[in-house]
Amino acid sequence: FSSPAGNESGNMSDEKVTMEVDAEETEESEEPQDPLLVLAEYCYIMTNPAFSAQEKSEAKAKTMNIVNNADMAPYYAHLCETMSWKKDDKLFEEMKAKNEAEFKKQDQAIADAKKNRGETEVREAEVAKAKYYAAIGNKDIGIEKLKEMLDNTVGTGQKIDLVFVIIRLAMAFNDISLVKEYVNMAKDLVERGGDWERRNLLKVYEATFLVRIRDFKAASDLFIDSVATFTCTAMYSYETMVFYTVITAMITLDRISMRKKVVRSPEILQVVQDIPAAQKLIQSLHKCKYADLFNVLVEISGMLKKDRYFAPHCGWWLREMRIVAYSQFLRSYRSVTLGSMADTFGVGREFLDKELARFIAAGRLNCKIDQVNQVIETNRPDAKNSQYTEIIAKGDALLTRIQKLSIELT
């Protein structure tokens, strides 16, 4: 006989053990980052002026360590060509011989599967060979073999997995057109029968592609959807994904959505504690501490320049971020002096004058500057008038097309 308290204690102990086992299983099942993507990051470091000579030297050493351990003869040849390295012929031939030995072993496995096993085993052996081509950095043959396996694969889930391998391979070699092609293919396959996990994985792949083509709005939506379900560690870590979420959301979400989806998101808040710059970025904009915001933008800029996905968009993102801050500040006033606004943002009047004039001329800020009185006057657009103007413009364009069509038909 045991008391209820004893039972409760025993249940709690069992629950604790179960939770610990689950945590261990989660850690074990977490897929490591694709080595080709790791190598792509090291290559970016070696070619980017934002990194020091020591960082570049360390990146080269780590690159060669991965290449040597995985016997990546094709990738080594690619590096020597693109980085203008002197090729170590002895090392290359040794790695090439090991690759050929592995291919021979895989061919024997395929032949054995065809002779003694079923179609599933044959496919698995052929997929392993195709993935090996990709793993050693032979992009062209790897893509060719993976395409063949796609054509010979029936299961939708298995096809999606192969498409993800191709997307990562294309990402590693910066082939954006190939990434686009296979992201679209993955979307079609997922709609036809992808499971919940693969749908979530696709969101990260697509969001990363959208960052590359500077569609931060769509990328932000996908990143936010992935925050609570992220498992795409083959691309990058969860911390990196949260940082990307913050960066894309800051310039695309309105203040209410930002508060709901980012500022008050427990998952994001937990991670950004370890990324002080991202935490300060969120809080300074949300709490209207514009001088602090402009200070942290300098630090964020340095981080973006060192990220191979965001570096090409760094200057553009900084401009958009300043527009967001200026718009938020001016929304609270009908008029404000140039000096007062400059003090709030911690910048000089001349800088602010030129900055605002540029954004006003581009139609990005709804205000005007009274140079005589040094006053900024806001002019909030009427939503109905803007919609009316838009409809008239679209109507004129439609009529023009109809007229052209009627002329062609007659």
C-alpha cells in the first residue's frame, strides 16, 4: 500500500525522467548545419573586407580542416580556382582516390540491392550516392544525380527531402536562380501532400531565399511563423533564425503587429537576451528612445555586414530603419522644430535636414520642411483620397490596354 502523496511523488519523478529523456532525444535528433553551408560562410569571411586578417586566416584553416576530413576533392578544386590558391596536387589526388573508392563501394551496394533486395533498398543506395556527390562539393554532377532521383521517386515526402538537399547545395554555391526553381517546386510538392514538419522546414528555406532577393515583408511573415516550430538546423541555428526574424520584422511590421509578434513574443524575448544588440534594437524603437536606436544601428550594421545573406542589403536596411523611426516620431506631431527632432535622435541639424529632404523627395515621408522657421510640418495623407487616386490611375491603365487590344483586333 502506498499513500497518495507517495504516488504523486513517484509520478512527478517519472515525469521528470521522461522530460529529461525527451530533451536528450531532441538534442540527439537535431540536424547539424550542412557542411557546405558552413564552408560557404568561411568563404564569405575570407573574401569580405569586414573581417580581420586573423579571422580570414582562421576561416581558411577551418575550411581546409573540413575539406580534408570529408575528402572533398571537387570542392578543393573549386576553392583553388575561386580563391586563387596554389593547388596541392598530392593532396588533391589523395582525396580524389578516396572519392573513387567510395563511389566503387556505393556502386557495389547499388548492384547488391538490385540483385538481392527490393526497390526501396535500391533507391536508398542510389540516393546515398547522389548525396555523396553533393557532400564532396561536386555541384554539377550532384544536381544531375539528385534530379534523376527526383524523377525516379514516387513518395511526395521523399521528393521534398531531395529538393531541400538541392536548395542547400544551390545556397552554398550562391546559385539564386536554382534556389528559386526548387523553392517553387517544394511549395508545389508541399501543397500536394507535405506533412507538418516539411511545411515548417520549407518556410525557413523560402524565407532565406526571400531575404536574398530583398523581399523582407514576405520573409518576415515566414520567419515569424517559424519561431515556435523551427527545426531547420541544417540551414542555421535557432538563434540565427530569431535574429533574422527581428531584422526583417523591424522594417516591415506596423507598430501594433510589432508589439504583438516580436516585442511580446516569449520565444523571441528568450533568445534576444543572448543577442544584446537585437534586444536593444527592439526596445529602443518600441519605447521611442531614438538616440539609443541610432547608436545600436551602428552595431547592427557591423553584424549585418558580416552575414552573407544580409550583407548585400545592409545599406538599404539601414535607410529603411531610419525611415521607420522618422515616421514613428513624426506621427505624434503636427509640427516640430528641426532642432528638437535632431536632439531627440542625437544627430546634427544639417544631417537631419538633408536626410529628411531626401526621404520627402522620394515620397517616403509625409511631411515638409519650413526652412525659414526651421520647422517640420506633417501632412497625413487622407486614406480615401489616396485610394481614389489609385483607382483612377489603375482605371486609366486598364482603358489604355483595352484601346490597344481593340486596335489589334480590328
